[in-house]
Amino acid sequence: MAARKQVNLEITSDSICPFCFIGKRRIDEAIRRVKAEGLPLDFNLRFAPFLLDPTLPNSPGEAKRERYIRRFGGPERVKAMEEAMIERGKGCDPPINFSYGGVVSQTTDSHRLIEKAYELKGEEGQLRLVERLFKTYFEEEGDPGSHDLLARDAETASIMSKFDALAFLASDELKDKVAAGIEKAQRRGITGVPFTIINDKFGISGAQEVDAFVEVFKQIADGRLE
């Protein structure tokens, strides 16, 4: 029997990055595939912070489409981008139902909560919260910086009570740790997300197709990638 190998995935991500949501779904599917094939791999996932747009205002933010139109070059271009992303979302398993109404705001507090989830509930808790935060922003048009919504999602993901989450968000806890994580990404030269680092050795930029992740995992399993 082949010795089991550890696959540590550090996924640098932002809570308002649509490709990060897609990338998470693709990594999840790739892991399901190689597990179904019986590959001797044990996975550990951890999300690391990144700010796609540090100039975003704090909650209640501003209208998402208005911000995108100003940043990406006009309504027609933004419309085409939205349509393309909606199609990509449909191709995920399970599908992502991207919706582009609502507001966008600063995501630092979401990263603090994601880090807190790992401290309190480990990998599984952090993954539940990340999934819930993505759903709130991308499918339900929720404000990603709203303390009320962040606290609700923490409770929904069984991280902590809404009351405790609101108290945490009102504090400065983990602000320095999140800032250090963002700086670490910058030192590594990460300029776009998602960016996945495997076993502190190999970097995969972007939301690659499921088959690309499967191939990397197979190479680790059979020793071609050490």
C-alpha cells in the first residue's frame, strides 16, 4: 500500500473575488475526484487574505455596478463581464448563481472573521464560513462589510453566536494578523487571486480548471511532484 501524502493548500483569496468562489468550487471538485479514485492523499486547506481593492469604502459601501463601471470601463464592458461570469458559475458543481445587484465594500473584517473561524473551528469551520460569505455576497447581493451580515454568517456556519461575532467585529482582534497576511501575499509577488500555494512549494495562479488541479494532485500522489 502506498504511503499517504499530505497536500497543504494555502489559498490566497478575497471575499469579493468571483474567480475565488469559482476556484474554491473547482478545488473542492478536484479533491472529490482524486478521493473517489482512491489516491493516497490527505488534504488540508487554509484561506489567506488579500484585498483586491484597498480603496473600497467601509460598509455600507457603494453600488456594485456603479463601482465596476467606473473601474472597468463602461456599462457595456461590465455587462459582458457579468454575463461571462454567470456562465462560468453555471458550470461549477454545485452551480454558482452569480447576481450583480447590491453593494460592494471593504473586506478586511471578513478576513478577520475567516481567520477567527480557523482559530475556533479549524479547517472545516473556516471552509463553511468562506462558502457562506461567498454565497451572501455573490448570490444574495449582501454587503460584504456589514457586521450584521458577517455575524449572521458566523452563526449560520456554526463558528460562534451572532452576539459573540458582533463583539469580535467591534474589536481590533486579528487586525494585525490579517494585515500581516496581506503583506505576506505582497512579498510573495501575488497580484491577483485566487493564488494557491501547494506544500509551500508550488504556486497555481487563478481559478484553473478542475482537470489542472487533478493532474497536480496525481503528480504528488505518484511522486512526480515532490
